[in-house]
Amino acid sequence: MTLMIASVLLGLGIVQLTFHLGHTVYRSFTWLQDTRQTSARVQALQRDVNMLHDAEKAASDPAYLEQLARCQGFVGQKEQVIVAPNAPTTPSENCQVIRLP
């Protein structure tokens, strides 16, 4: 009788050990996945911060502001506007679009 009880307890221990090992593997997998996602998000936010710092520095630069005004279609006071017949309706073709977060 004692041998049967010991066998049942051993079987339950094996089942519990298997469950815990499987759960540990599952948690490790999900932790690695979450870590990769968080790392990618942190890198994207760091790029956004760098872009904002660059935009802040450029905001006080007259040459940058003039270029930005030209991208929006503005011209200088002493300049003459000549429009080609097949000109695009938006002047953004000549400008590099930078996405600000």
C-alpha cells in the first residue's frame, strides 16, 4: 500500500514539474518578446527626441526658416514669381518632408 501511495505522489510530482517547466518556458518566451518590443519602442522614441532636438536647433537658423518658407510656397519681396504651365499644385516636390513626432 505504501508503495502505491509513493507511486501516485511521484506521478503527481512529475506532472507538477512538467507544468512548471512548461510555464517557465512560456514566460521566458513572452518576456523576450516583450523585451524586444520595448527595446524597439525605446529606439523609436530616441530617434524622435533627436529629431526634435535638431528641429529646435534649426528653428533659430535664418537659412533653415527661409528654406521652410520656400517649401510652403513663399517668395522673397524682391523676387519675381514665374510659374510653369505644368507646375505641380503643391510646392512640396522640391522639399524634403521631415516627420515631426
